[in-house]
Amino acid sequence: MQAEKQFFTIIELAEKLRVSRDTIDRWVRRGLIEVVRLPSGHYRIPLAEVERLCAANAVSRHLKGDDGEPSA
């Protein structure tokens, strides 16, 4: 049985949210995403933050519809 992943890289989060790595970097710099900074300078995003962002992204996609336009 594999343990659930507790931290994600910026690239993994970008893939989950279907945005660019640069977008995630901007959000991190603006303080919009809670991150853990490693001694190497790289970031890891905690599972709870990934879940929060994925839930917000799902709501946003639902409200906009697949084509990016608000649904009726």
C-alpha cells in the first residue's frame, strides 16, 4: 500500500491545475500559495494547499465552462 503524497513540486501542481509553471511561480511570489522552501531554494506545496487549489480550480472551470466562458 502506497502512502499518500504529502508534498508536490511546482511542476506537479501546474500539471494538476493545467497552468504553466510560470503561473505557479507568480502565485508563489505573490503569496497566493502556501509553500515550504527547501534548503536548496526549491519549493514544495503541501497536500492541503494542493487540495484547496484543485477545489477552487474545479469551481472556476465549472462556472466558466470548458470554453472559458461563463455557463448559463
